[in-house]
Amino acid sequence: MNLSMGMNDSSMTPLPGDLLPWMESPEQNGSVAFSTAAGDVPMNPWDIMLCMSGTVIACENAIVVAIIFYTPTLRAPMFVLIGSLATADLLAGMGLILNFVFQYVISSETISLITVGFLVASFTASISSLLSITVDRYFSLYNALTYFSEKTLQYVHLMLLGTWGVSLFLGLLPVLGWNCLSEPASCSIVKPLTRSNLALLATSFFAIFVLMLTLYFKICKIVCRHAHQIALQQHFFATSHYVATKKGVSTLAIILGTFGASWLPFAIYCLVGERDYPPVYTYATLLPATYNSMINPIIYAYRNAEIQRSIYMLLCGCFHAKGSYRSRSPSEV
């Protein structure tokens, strides 16, 4: 992903903001030139914003990964999946940083393919981990009595194996030859990915989003039914049922709303965008997509009571719980 696009007129000097190592502008007509001198490429403000986004993402998720790894009590299936999500987002953040560094220090075809493959694998693992967490939340409510069993942990390990296996496979496709370097006319809005490759990634995202939407709708129904049953038992139907239902629905709306608002614009543009469109359109949809990895640790990790307790112990060293406790539920809904 460290490509510099060459102008048809070699005497023209590129302006800052016109170039992105994996996006073409209309004036370039698909021509590609590899730059070997870092000084030849003016610094792009969009690249700076992507690098800053990657830095925040890496820092946030590095804390989550460290907390889960070094806290023995955080070994439940829910925390394993949150750790997978944080690891994927951490790698995505590092990939954005490396892309910026390689663009202005080293530029070669091999590094370009490795970088784009690394980012594809990382963001795919992040989205797939979100799906795994959704599945885990559904089963934690649907099969609450048998959730804390060895069988559940086996299912989690299978989901992790599938998540990272598929992500690694999709990330290797550009490196193994599914790229547009030999055929510039087949390039997509994200170079060096081909239009068919990007269409596959976008279609996979839509499938995951629809599946998550379906599962969270079922989760919402279960939450509402449980809240209704508890309210009837406690004879406080009007108040407690409304509060519990509103809280559960609000949480699910935040989760799905954040995920959709971050990724849907870019996924849609991947299907309808053409390589000769202005690169600002790609930037405007890609940058918000990276924000999802920035918000994920806040939604899935920092809101969890046990992770908060571990952070307090790490930062203060003076936080002492009066007794051991569990999270509200595996689903945290």
C-alpha cells in the first residue's frame, strides 16, 4: 500500500492531498509509478489523519489486550472474544501507522502488497470478532443455564479459529496475486485491490451486518421477555419493565448504530465507486471506518465492570474490591 501515483506529465509537481499510495485521482488515468525516494512524495493531510487514527486505535486496544492477558480472572469466553477484537483492532492501528511510515520512507511493490494484505486481514478479523461477540451474547441469553461450560469454551475457540483463518486467507489474496498491479484497468478505489476483490470484501461485510442485525433483534426480544418476567415477579411492571427494556434496546442501538455508521458508507462506496472518481470520496468513507476500531474498546471493554476494576488496580494500585463479583451477565446487555 505504499504506492505513489505518477502523473501523465512528468514535469508536473503533485500537490499535497492529491496523492494516496493506494488511491488514484482522475488526472492519473491509471498510471502507476513506484517511488523509491521518500522526499519525492509530499505529505498528505489525509495520510496524517489516518496515521493519527491508527495511533489512537493502537494505544486504546493495547491497554485492553494487556489487561486481559495479564489478569487471570478474565478468562471467560466473553473476555476471550473481547481480547480477539482488541488484538485485531490493535493490528489494524499498527497497520495504519506502518502504511504511513512506509509511504514516506520505503516504497516498493512487495511492501505495498504486504501492507494492504495486513490491513485487510486486520479489519476483517475486527469485523468477524464483532460477529463472534454477537453470537456469544445471543447464546449467553438463549442458553443461560449451560453457558458456563466447557462446551461453550470449545465453541469460542472454534469461532476464533474461523475468524482468524478466514481473515488471514483474505489478507493473503492480494499478496498471492489477486491484485491489479499487472492490469491497472482492473483496479478498484483501493489500490492495489481489484474491483472483484473489493466487491468480495464489501459483500462479506453486508452478510455479517445482516447476520448481526438479525441476532441483535433476537437478543432484544429475549431481553424484553426477561425484563417482563422479572417485572411481573417483583410487581413493578410499569417502572422496572420500562427501564430494563429501554436500557437493553439503547445498548443494542448504540452497538449496531456505531458499527453501521462506521462501515456502511465505505462498504457501499466499494461497490458503486470507480477508480477514476476523486480520491476524496474514498478518504471521506474510509476514515470513519477506522473510527469503529477506535470506539470498539469503549463499547466492549471499558464499559465492563471487571475490566474497569483491573484498570483501576493497574493505574492506582490502591483499588481493593470488598468482594469478588461477576459481571452483570455474559452478554453485558
